[in-house]
Amino acid sequence: MTAIQGDPASVTSGDGGVGPDAGLAGPDAGADGAVADSGPPGPATAWHQMTSSFHHRNYLLFFYGQLVSVIGTWMQTVAQSFLVLDLTHSGTQLGLTTAARFLPILIFGQAGGLFADRRDKRRILLVTQTSAGLLAGVFAVLTGTHEIRLWSVYVLAIALGFVNVFDNPARQAFISEMVPPEDLGNAVTLNSVAVNMARVFGAAIGGVLAAIGLTLCFALNGVSFGAVLLSLVLMSTAALYPARPAAKEPGQIRAGLRYVKSTPALLVPLIMIAVVGTLAWEFQVSLPLMASHVFGGGAGAYGVMASVMGVGAVAGGLVSAARVKPSGRALCLASIGWGIAILVAAVAPSMPLELAALLFVGYGSITFNSMAKTVLQLAATPQMRGRVMALWGLAWLGSTPIGGPIVGWVGQEAGARWSLVVGGVPTLLCGLLALPVLVKIDRRRGDRSRPAAGMPRFLSPFFPNGRGASPDQPITDRCDETSDANTTTELR
């Protein structure tokens, strides 16, 4: 799988358009929009909320395909990091080769998002995942024949980056087409759980195999792409919830940028993601430096650190998956907590204490990332979702060409611990500064999510089997007796 990675939370506005700042009523909302006081959920209810997306076969297939494929990705990530260190013995070069993978996203990310809005996302993924698997195979051949050079690492990293230009927005937006609106937040979080479960196993296995030989890591990653391709082939297209493709019009990329700029519920989280993604989400650079320069370890030590961080992320993901309603306030608190955890990891005096801190770093990383993606997907309209998630990719992944070399240079010149400090401090500050703004947006959205009694709710703009509806078509709480109840989904 690729980089280590719907329905709007909007109701129609008075003029029949979609209001991007409008919110969702919670799942306990009654017919009049009021929220019933049902008390704390029992274990069975909490488990149902935590795994609600698994009731949809397409999503379950995708989840297991991702799990297997990202295990292979983490094996390659470990191998590539230590391949570069073996070739150059330079933290700066490690940061630059990591950055090269994300440079195309920085430059062409919005074009990839527009392409996803216009095309069948499942077909896009079939092509991109096949291409990524072939690139892993080339890595394996060059490494196995001892023909690998630093320049070829850069070329392959950039080639994978061009694949990710189209893969990332399509993959993120495709999640919303596998589940109904009420399960979107859960699906996004469980997808992050799959990625971090894969980190636990992939980094540990990669650390062991890298000590034996780097070629095997690259080869197994190439094979692992077969799992996600098989999941895409086995999906039932009739059970998808496809958004209507965006029509080809001039200036659509600029329209997406204007849309985000005019929507604070999107703009503020994206600014947070850009800052945090640039400086904090550079663990592929900072952790190898910590493992080798601070604790005197190698690939095995890095694998253990990444695995422990993954364990914390899985725990955080399961807790996040049980949450029904993400909010801007929760996103800020996650940023604050994550920043503190990164700073604790930066000053840990021994490997056992470092591993303990990395548990909380992993917990905070998935909580922040999954919550940020869910907030964006719920706030964006379906026709803009590909472009919005391309901006997420630009902010979270495309910022690596800037942040990776900075973090690598800081770690080399000031010391490996500072490679974590330079990420922890901005993450903490982002949460503190954005908190009052997003709390205000949450309150305004909460007021809009409680319609007056007797007001109609509105039909989701897309259904299973690809049957669309006008976004301003009202429906009542009682389904028409002649309609197929399985093909209508209300925004709640």
C-alpha cells in the first residue's frame, strides 16, 4: 500500500445548496433533531459503534487488503531508511530521500484530487496499486543485484510519489463510497487502525528481515500489493455509494481552493495539518536517528520503536473508532496531547522510557490524524471531496519535502533529540491557538444541526447502486411504501 494513509456533515441551506459549515445531528437524534439523553453506552453498544463499518462487505474487504499491503509498506520503509544510511551515513540524505517521495504531491496534488473527483475511484486504485507494486519489484531487483545507487533511490522515490498523486485522494475519498454517511467517521478511523496495526507487524518484521537482507523486504512489499488488488476486484459495485463525478469545467482547481478558503471548518484544520505534517510527522527521519545516534541501535532498534509506536496507535484508533461525533475541539485537544507526548519522547533518557513515551506518541498520532481526516470529509461536499482530500495529502504528506530535510538537518547538526523537539513544540502550539476558533465553529454548527420540529431532513446526494438524488430533495421520516428502504440513507 502507499503512504503511511463520504459524506458531508452538511445539511442543505435555505437556497437549496449545500452548506459546508452545517453539522450533523448525532446518532441519538430524534425526528425533530433533538438529542435524547440515553446515558452511557453499554459494552455491546460501544463495540457495535467501534466496528459498525465492518457490517459492510466492501469495506471489510478493503480493510483486510490494506492491512496486508501496509505491512509490506512498512517493511520497505525500514529497509529503505537503512539502505540510505548505509549508502551515505547522512541524516540529511535520509530526510531528502524521504522528501523525494512526496515532492510530486506537493506540486501536483490538487490535479490528482480533481482527477479523483471526475473518475471512478475504484478503477484509479486498481491502476495505482499495480504501479506501486511494480516499483517495489524494481527496488528488489536493484538491491538484490547490488546495482542500487543513491540516484536510483531518488528516481524510484519520485516515481512512487507520482503514483501517490493519484492514489492518495482517490483512496481517501473512496472510503466514503464504501459505507453510508453515519458510518463514515468510524470507517476513516478503522482505516487508520489498519495502517497502524500494519506498522506494528511490518516494522518489527522489517527490522528482522533488514538485518538478514534488504532485498527480501522490497520483494515482499511488491507481493503484498496483491492483497489490496484482490479486495478491489472482489467488491460489489452495486453496494457502493458513488458520488456524482464532477463535470469538466475550467478553473476547477482554483474553485476547490476558493471553497476551502471560504470554509473555516476546512481551512483551520488544514492549516493545523500542514504545520504538524511538516515538522512532527517525520518519524521516518527522526526515529532512525534516535535509534542509531542516541540509543546506539540499528534497524532492529528502529523496528522495535516503530512497532511500539504502532501499538499505541492501534489503541488510540480503537478508542477513536468508538467516538460517534468528531469535533474541532477534540481535534485541538488531540494536537495538544500529541505535542506533549512527542516532547516527552525527545527527552527520554533510556530506551525503556523512550518506548513508553512512544506508546503515547502513537496514540496521539492516530487520534489527531483520523480525527482531522474525518472532520474534513464530513465538512466537505461530495463534489469537492477529492480536491479537499488532495489538500489533506498536500498538507500531511506533501509537506515532507520541506519538513523531511529540515528535521534531518536539525537532527544531524543539533542532535537527534532535537528532531523530535522541532515537531513537538509546533504541534502543541497549533492545538492551543486553534482551540478557541474551532470551538466557536463547533457551537455554530451545533445550532444548525437542530432543525425545528416538523422540518424535513434531506436526502444524501448519492445511494448504493449509483442512483443519485438532487441534493435539495427533502424526505420525511416515514419512507414511501413503494421505495426500496435499503437504497435510501438519511444524513443524521
